[in-house]
Amino acid sequence: MLRHPAGFLQSVRDQNTSVFLDWLEATNLFLEEELSQTVVVDHLMQEQIFQDQDSAYTFVAAAWSALDRRLSWLGSHTPIVFKDRWMIRQLDWQDVPAHSYCLIVSLGSQYEDWHATFGPSYIKQGCLFESITSAAMESRFRGWTFLQTGWSRDNASKLAEVIDDLVSDIDERKGNPDVYLDEDAKDAGVDLVWHLRFTDARGGAPIYLAQCASGKNWVDKVNEPNIKEWTKIVDFAVPPSKAFSLPFSLSESEMRRQSNRAGGVMVDRYRLLAQDGSESTWLPGPLRHKLIDWLDQRIDWIIGE
């Protein structure tokens, strides 16, 4: 079994299975090819997390059902299948690097010594997640045009240049960015843009402005991008729609709550990964290799090798 992250005990005690589910899924995907409810219950009893076996079985059965439900959203492309009281890995993590990335980012942030081991920088992590989101949404929104606009050291274009490129790309007019943006603004909360282009180039086409948040503090960014601000930066004929992408998994209630807070479409881990084909059909080869390279050391660390 994987070692416990910091939020593990609290997750169990509060009957809030979020961290526990990530730990359970990661144990099966990265370590154990087959995992049974009995083995998990025995582990929880041995670690004295539960004193009563019946209570442990009740908790694990509920978690099993919740994990089965969210992995079922992936359809036939899920790396894990459920048979009776067993979880069975049917794909290795290298076969699903985007899925593995999302799971490692979600669970890894719960370990107290994670940042001390791999450093506090989110630049590489964030760039990889923007690329995953772009590839996944391009697969979902076929025929739409995509533009990555997020600022990073590798993509350090000034915001004024990004706005000029965006206005040209979406056939809209420039607004007053000098009035409504701070001088040190880097991307104004927009990491990815996708729109459906008409041949007449008269503006007013459907468009999404998206924030891609891979850090543990994603809740603090849920109001980004600010659509009201962007309607001043760009003179849209029709206000754009908003999307917010994250590698974490949201429960049904949290999905509704955060969608309302964001005022846009929330794309969590399972919405991101639920595609018509396997990852090999929608994830570009170069990105697959980058993800596997980034994941290799982190997965070894999380399983204690």
C-alpha cells in the first residue's frame, strides 16, 4: 500500500473520502495490480485507523462505490475496473500519462515533504497541465481553434502582444487594456482560449476563456478569468464563456457549488479525461513523453522506491 499523505487520517475521520479515494486509486494504478476491500480493511485495522472492523468495512465499501462511480465516467478507457469487491488495473500508468499526471498532482500535494523533495516551482507542472487541457479540449471541441495564452518562462510574451494576437485570431476589436489592466499583469487569468470561427470574420462567434489551475490553492483562482474585466480589454460583440480546468476530482455537490462560484464550466479530472478514444488517440506523442519523464521520479518517490 502507498504511504499515507498528511490529509489521509483527517479524510477518514471526517468521512470525507476525497484524499482517501485518490490514495486508493493511486495504490491500484501505481503499486498493486489487484486490490480487494478485505486487504484495504486489514490495512486500516493494522494501522489502527479503525478499531471496529464493521465500521472499517462500511467506510471502505462506500469509498469503493464512489471510486467506481467516478472511474465509470471514463467509459471503456478507464485504467481500473471493478469486479465484485476487487479493483483490477487493466492499463499501466505509462499507458495513461495524462490520468497519472492528474492523480499524482492531486495526491502529491497532500504529502508534507512533497515540495521539499521536488521544489516549490509550479512552472513546469503548470505548463504540462495547460498542454493536457488543450489536447483534451481539442479532442472534445473538434473544429474549434485553440490558442494557449498562459504566461511562463518558456512563453513570456507580453500581455499586450497576447491581446493583439487574440483579437486578430477571434475577429474581434481591441478594447482598453491600458485602462483596465495592472502594469504587471501577465496573462489576466487566461491560460487557454478556444473559439469556433466563421468564414465571414465579422465577430460574435462562440468563445471560451479558460484558466488552468494545477496548484493546491486552485479554489483561490476560481474567479479567474474575470469576464467583466475581459469585456473591457477586448470589445467582444458577444460576451465570452468561461471555463476552469483542474486536475483534481470534484464530488457532485462540489461541482455544482464551484460551477456557480466560477460562473462557467468546471472541467475537473474526470471531465478532462472522459474522451471518445484512449489517451493514445488524443494526447500528442511529444506531450506523452514529457509527462512520463516528469512522472517517473515522482511515482517512484510516492511508492517509496
